[in-house]
Amino acid sequence: MRKLVWRNLLRNKRRAALTVASLTLGVMLLCVLGALLQTFDPAETEASENRVVVRHAVSLQFDLPEAYWRRLESLDHVEVVSPLSWFGGIYKDTRRENFFSQFGTDPETLLAVFDDLEIEPEAAAAWLAERRSFVAGRALARKHGWEIGDEIFLQGEIYPIDLNLVLRGIFTDSQDEAQENQVFFHRDYMEEALGNPGQVGTFWLLVDDLENVPAVIEAAEAMFENSEARVKAETEQAFVLAFVQMMGNVELLFGAIGFAVIVSVFFITANTMAMAVRERNTEISVLKTLGFGRGHVLGVLTAEAMVIGIVGGLLGVTLAATLLHLAAGALSSELLLFQTLTLRSDVALLGLAAALGIGTLSGLVPGYAMARRSVVEGLRKVA
Amino acid sequence: MSDPVVRIQDVSKVYGGDRLRVEVLSEMNLEVAGGDFVALMGPSGSGKTTLLNLIAAVDRPTSGRVIVAGQDTSQLNESALAPWRHRHIGYIFQLYNLIPVLTAYENVELPLTLSRLSSADRRAKVETVLEVVSLTDRKDHYPRELSGGQEQRVAIARAVVTDPTVLLADEPTGDLDAESAEGVLRLMERLNDEFDKTIIMVTHDPRAARHAHRFLHLDKGKLWSDSEEAAMGVDGAASSPASEE
């Protein structure tokens, strides 16, 4: 029986290959869309809900006065505030693989606000003690082969200064490996090189309790409402997703595309299977005459379609994983969000299940009709 | 005469509804004894193939009973009929109807895959019947690599490999040249003589019918005679309807 299924699959190799290819492309697209949706999904980000980001109300392009730091610390329910300033320097050259996030910060408050960053106490102490030092994420350090004590040179592009930094610690983030693709150094060192302009990119606030977050956001915005540099305060999740929301309702869009793709692939596969089954009308009647029951016939035809589904699904998932890996590498320098772009097992399983479902249904529908068809009717086609 | 393995009792077969009613078989009665070789002749549309299909239980009579190997097939539902056919019916088609993606060996083995035989037992049976039909040297060939006569011999091997109670052949030589047809007919004769197979063969060809022991003429839904004249296609066929009971 297995032999019959296998040989029938290879009976028309071109048709089988094209059907598998259509399924492969459909599943690949579904997986890519699913992975993108996960990347953009607030619930899927590792962003903390009790961290609040305060930035310039107009745009991230504009810095805030350093003086806001202490005033924000004075807000009720705010435990600690840490400044982050984007440096955006060139490491080695302008090639994308050498791009990574570089932030000037206050080490002590940073480690308090981002308590999910794990670093050895000795390394943290060494970083705190030396103004020219920096810490790097484990993934980034591995990528560039950095060891403790190594020096890196960052050529300023936004700012008219260059930084020469020495690595004193490597941090990890078990919750979100994407966070390991950045470096933090002393903002004081950067400020000093710039002539102490007293500017900060963003302030990160740690709120004592989740339920106090709305009040802190409201208070922070109110505090600077009539100042020269008004602020926008939002949760870390909202901050991360602000980039994505600029693209519109991606969930609806991607969902609609994914649904349309799967439905189209189902019709293509079902039509191909129906054609393949119709062509074998007489053969199936012969099988029944030999003693094959309806269950056997249905089993053979469905098994063929399921094999096509499984092969198409596996190829689609593999292709999607490869594509996403390449895209993550190529696009993460454009948008940090893409650092987390990967094919997770639940999306891969969804793709495989869709392919298997399409295959099974495509075989079941014509198979059931053929299994119930009169033997005489099938034999009459030849006689 | 041994006990009948096929018993047709008052069988009628009508196609179509009230407006377009075609009675293909009309109150037919027939008995075929075990080990018999029957040639069923008649003009096109006379109901020969319909009768064969009723015996094979791939079709059901409108009225009457078809009893094969002691079983009234109208009493069996579709799921019971499939294993019953596997056990009792061997069917040979005019156009061979081999499965093109399987080799000669695999085509013959196909019905045995439904049984609980071990692969060694299956192999032994397939090789035996391939030897009987003189195709051992062609067992690995696909149908497209065989001549018409060879294909029909594979089809015969497939039909007999399960050792069925009745062998039904629908124009088995209808698509063959004279030499191949003669080879196939001799093979069927041998199956009947040496292996005591009960054979019912539909044919248009009087020369083919001569290989049978008994000749039946079917016309306008009725079984007419049981004589050598019927096999020769002469006027004797148009005598009185023959009750075979």
C-alpha cells in the first residue's frame, strides 16, 4: 500500500513538484508573516510593563535637558531614573555587520532600572569605577571576539567626537537575547568629550508598582507641559511598538494576507488533487474490484495528499527559517526590533499544521467522493 | 455436474428512472457449476457485462438474487462486499487495467497486500502464478514495457493469485491480435483444466468462445440458448429463451 502511495506521488513528477512548491511558498509566507506579527506583538516583546520611557514630545531626534533627571526622580512612585543617550558611532567601518546600538548612560541607575540585565558583580564594579569603560552584551562580544580588557574605537557620526572605550564587563539577558547586541558606556565620558552640553536622549523610569504606571506617565508629562522641551512618557512596550504602529494595523493586514494565501494554496492543492484523482477513476474502480474497500481507497488518496502536505510544509518552514535568519541579520541595523525576528516553534508548528491540514483536506474531499463512487461507473469509462 | 457456484435467480436490472427506463436484464435465471468454463455471447448492449458485474458484486440487481459461493450478495453492504470480492472474485478486463506505476510483479502482488500473508508467502504465490502465465522473466517490467498479450497475462495472474472462486473475464481478447488472443485463451483453458477454475467469459468472438465448455447467448436482456450454435453466432441463438434452472 505504501508502495502504491509513493509511486502515485511520483507518477507525474512535474505536477507533484509544482503542488509541493505552491504549498512550500504558502507555508513560507505564512511563517514569515507569523514571525513578523510576533515581533510586532506587544505581548511578545520582553519589554517591561513597569518601565516608563520619557522622551522629547516632538521626536526622538531631539534631546532633553539633563536637569529633568532629578525632577523625574522626585515623582511619586518612581524608584529610579536612568538616562540613555544614543551615540550611533562607527565601529571599524560602515558595513552593516559592524553596526550595533551604543548608549551613554549612568551605570549605577541603568543596572537598577534594567534588572533583567545580568552581569557579574566584579564586572559591574569595574565598569562603575572606570569612566572610559563599557559593558557589552554577550552575543555582541562573541560576534566581534571581544575579551575583557579589549579596547574599541567608536568614530562619532551624530556627534563630533570619537570614543575610545575599554571592555570591563559582559552582560546577558536570558529573557531577550536581542538585548545582548548593544553596549553601554559612561554618559559622563561622552558629555565631557562634548563639552558638557547637559543633554540626554531618553530617561528610563522604574515605577514601584504596575498600577502606578498611568499616574507616573500623567505626572511626567504634566511636569514639563509648559517647559521649552515638553515630554512624551509611555511604557517601554509602547515605546518599542511606536515604530511598528507607524506602519498601521499590521496585525489585520498580515492576518488577511496569511488567510488569503492559505485559502489560495488550499484551492490550488485541492484542484490538483481532484484532477489527479479523476484521472485515476478507472484504476480506483479496478482496485475496488480487486477487493479494496472504501477505506483503503480513501486512505491511499489521502495519504498521497498528506505526503505532499508534509513535504511542502517542511520545505516551507525550512525556507521561512532561513529567510528570517537572513532578514534578521540584514534588517536589524535598520530597526532594532528585527533583532528578535526569528521563526519560533509555535509559528513553525502552525505552518506545518496548515500544510498538513491543506494536504489532508485536499485528499479527503475528492478521495471521499471517489471512494463512494460506483465501481461500474468507473469501469464504464474504459469499456 | 457439481454444485453451482453461481446462481442467478429471477434477476432483472433496470437503468434510468421512470421517464428513461432501460431494462438490461429481464427475470434471468442461470446456474454455473464449479469448474465450468462458460462463454457468454451476445450483441453489444445485450447485458453481458452487466451480468458479469452483478456476479462480481460490483453492481446490484434491481430485483432477484445473485448467489455466488453460497452468498446472496445483495445481503452484503459495501464494506462487507470488498473483502468478499477479494476472496471470491477474479476479474479480467478487456483493456487489462494494470496499475501503470507498478511492475508486473507488484501488480500481481497487489490483491495479496489485502491479506495477512507474510511477504515471503506473498512472494511465493506471485512467483508461482507468474510462472503459470510464463512471465517470470518480465516480472520487473512496467505495463508500458509489455505487449498487449503480456499485459493481459499479468492481469490474469493478478486475477488468480488470490485463488478466487470464480474468474470473470470481460472480452479478455478484445484488444489483442490473433496470436496473443490465442495464447491468452489457452492460458484460461489451462486454468480451467489444470486448476479447476470456474470461468465465465464474455466475448464477441466465436473463436474465443470455442475454448469454453458451455455457451450462453444473451440478447435483449434474456438468456437464449446453451448450445454450440450460440457460440458460432448462428440462427440457433434466436430460438426460445433458455431457463438454466
